[in-house]
Amino acid sequence: MVHLQPRGGPMLINLAGRASADKCTDCGARHIGLCDALSDDDLQLLANAAQRITLPPGQVFVEEGTPALHFYNINFGTVRLFKALPDGRRQITGFMGAGHFLGLKVSGPAAAPGHYVFSAEAIGEVRLCRFTRAGLLPKLTEFPALERKLLDVATHELIIAQDQMLLLGRKTAVERVASFLLAWADRMALFPAGIQEGKLTVELPMNRMDLADYLGVTIETISRALGQLKKSGLVALPHAHEVVLLAPRKLAALAGAES
Amino acid sequence: MVHLQPRGGPMLINLAGRASADKCTDCGARHIGLCDALSDDDLQLLANAAQRITLPPGQVFVEEGTPALHFYNINFGTVRLFKALPDGRRQITGFMGAGHFLGLKVSGPAAAPGHYVFSAEAIGEVRLCRFTRAGLLPKLTEFPALERKLLDVATHELIIAQDQMLLLGRKTAVERVASFLLAWADRMALFPAGIQEGKLTVELPMNRMDLADYLGVTIETISRALGQLKKSGLVALPHAHEVVLLAPRKLAALAGAES
DNA sequence: CGTGACATTGACTAGTATCAACCAAAGTGG
DNA sequence: CCACTTTGGTTGATACTAGTCAATGTCACG
């Protein structure tokens, strides 16, 4: 089960200019994630330390084991985070979208220079803001709201991570896929008030390989699990990257809604 | 594969008196974990909000889904954190020892009242300090060093969690056990300067069932994996709760030292 | 010494991986 | 514009790891 890691070319980054040029206030991610913790004025201060970057599909912009020089804040698109074993086996530890903050996890004490303990790669085109760690870390003391927000973010990620451990350690293939579809729909804010009955279309930016490496199975198993859900009338599959949840509550029951 | 959750009796907690009575400065965990972030004076302030508690083996003191009223700081012993599915399948998400802080992970915004998203149970006798969330949360603003420390703790836990995802999603049974033994030895600070060759004895406070539910396999698989490591001459097993690492580097190679 | 909890070992089974063929959609080039 | 190729996805046959079920072993404790 050796998965070759798809790689973009060398790290040729397209710098779209300093963030202060295009204003944060116009940013699509202005009112989600990290930036929402700051006033427009404080944000402006921070923006002076940021670079706007556009990445092509497949671009690896964080590589496990390399010195951790930057933080990133995603403004558009989706990235996959992953860890790999020497023989090529890969585990995707999460997908990050607009508003997500990235780069907290490095080896050694959090405030000291360290090395990334994961890799990050663009799925489709990605736009993001890049901050130097050296520039941003001192600002944490200056903006307590920012530090608090980071704690909230880290805490939330921990909760997700533990759900994922339950999934990887104890759920069957079909349960994993069902859980994922619901979690993804939830993340896209498609359940404004708890899981509703009634059909619901979910767009999946990632391919089957990503899904497989996120859920700890093979692409064939993903395909078969989706087929089984389709046969059971729980989902429809208009396209490979589009899933219609036909019976979200039944799906949730199948996914093993936690005790 | 239904694992009955071992349960202690009802929540009868033995209160050993307010923490301010016995001093924090005498605490076995004074210079590890959270408390190390504070001066003795600040710690004294905090101690006034704490209760010292002793728990018997098997005592469940945090239950998933119940209102999150407290934080805990472990002073002695080991606890298991876990999530469970309705049919009883259980995933242990971590083991916490002296110095570890507990209770950050609750549903909803981190600073608002929520519900625990995991359960916690004593393995053997446990002594800990209990703080009310209502009492401690405001103090975070008062002691920035404490908040920073919490961020460090959360970040470190995230790194561990991602390693565990790689383990659960992509490693074989033997690799899981080998990885665990090394990680546990490391955590017990038995590798002061990287993984050394030469034998090394590791004490395991948890039983096979805990190991199985942590590593996402069954107790039989744990037993066979340990047997295989023994047959290969990589470990010795003087007692069930004592493992001697005979060749740590070979073990690390087998565990899939990450790329 | 008997009892019970925990651990190990063995025989068999089930779920998922592997290997391989096939299919559909999207480019590509004549 | 249409055959050819490429890429990603699905489906089928078989293999293998780990799960299940059951017996046996070991240790602590009364």
C-alpha cells in the first residue's frame, strides 16, 4: 500500500504583493477564523507583516521536517495536511479551508524556532496570507485577543482530532465515509440548526485518494463504501466530487452518532 | 467487538481538603506542566480556587456529554481519556500523568459553558487538583503566562494527536505496539538525548484492554504483537506491566520513524 | 489451595487490501 | 471534429491482516 505523494513542482511561489496593498477589510476570510478576533485597525497593523500568496493546484508549501519559518492563514481554496511514513504511506490529518490558521504545530517549545511536523499541499488553487513566525509571535503578547483566539482554534482542532481518532481506531469503512460526509456538510455550515432531514448537496474538493488517506482506507474501499450508501438510498452521486445526502439522520445513525 | 466500559462506582469523590492547606510548593507536580508557568505567589492565588482530590482505581471523574464544570490538573497517577460509540466500542485518546492539564476540550466556544466531549477514568490511584471553570477562566486574562502555557499544552497535544492519527490510519499492529512502547519510554523521559541503543525498562500502568483501545486493535492482537517483538529479540516481558526494550533503534526502525 | 481477573495461544472468519480489469470524463493532436 | 491518450473512479477476484470465539495459562489474593 504505497501511495506516492503527489507533488507540485519546486516551491515557486507567486507573490501577489503585500497584503497591505489589497486591504484585509476586503478579504473573503475577514470575518471567519483568526482575523475575526481583531479590530480593523489592529488587523491593519498585522497586515503589514503579511504577504498575499497564490498557489497552483498540488503545490506543497509546508514540508515536514523543514524549519518552521511561517504561519499561514487561508483565504480561499482547500489544503490538505498530512504526515508520511518513509515507505510512502500517507495519513491526511485534516483539510483546511478559508479562515483556517496554519503553522502552530512545530517540534520543540511552541515559542521557539522548530521544524514543521506535517506537510501542507494545495488542493486546487489556494490563496493565503503568509506571516513570518518571528514577526507574528511577539504580536501575540501585544494582542491578547489573538492569543485567546489561537487557544480556541487549537482547542477546537483537538476536539476534531479526537473524533478522528475514534473514527480511525474503531469505525468500519462505511461508518467512516458516512461520518466524513456529515462532518464535511456540517463544516460547510449546511446544518444551521442540527442535522435536518431532507436532501442536501455536498461538494467535495478532494479526490478519492485524499479521502482514502484521510479515512485510513484505500480508494477502492472508499468507492465501495459510497456504492453501498448509494445502494441503500442514503446518498446519490451525480458526479465524483458531488454527494447528495438523501437521508442525513439515517446517515448519522449509521455513522455512529457518539454516545 | 463490543468493549464494556469498565466503570468505577458512582461519583463519590474523596476530598482531601483545599489545596491551599497542603502547599503547591510541596506538590510533586509543582515543576512540571501547568504550574511551572507561574511564580510561587501567583500559584498560591490560584491554589485558593483548587480542591485536592484522591480517586480510587477505575473512578470515572469526567463523563462525555455532561456539563463541563471543572478543570483538572493531575498530580499523581495515570488517567485514561476516551470516547465511546453507542454500541460500546471505545477509543482511548490519550493517557495523562502527573503535571497534565485536563478539561480544555468541551463542546461550543472554548470560553463558554459547554459539555465534555470525552470521558476520563483513573488507572490505579490518582491524585489531582480540581478547579471550577468559572473560577479559572477569568484568571487566564489575569495571568498571561498561564494562557500562553495552555496554548503550548494544546499545541503539543495536537502534535501527539496527529502522530496517533498516522498510527491508527496507516500502521500495522506490530508497528503500532512498537511506536507506543517508544513513545511511552520517551514520555517517561527515558531518552534524555535521543533514542539510545542499550536495554531500557518501561513500566506500563495500563492493562492490555487499554492498550488495545488506544492502538485501535484487540487485546489478542496486542498480545500477539508483543509476542512477535519478543520472538524477534526486540523486547523482553518480565511481567505483563513491564517491557524491556532490548534494541530501541531497531524498534524505532520497525515503528516507522517518520520521514 | 481455590477463585477470579487478566493475559496468552490456537482455530477459524470477516473485513479490507491488493491486484487487475474496466469505465467515463477530460484533454490532446492530427 | 474526432480518434487517442491520460487521469481518476468503479468493479471483480483473491489474499492477508486482524477480529472473533474458545481454550488454556498465570498471577494475585482470600
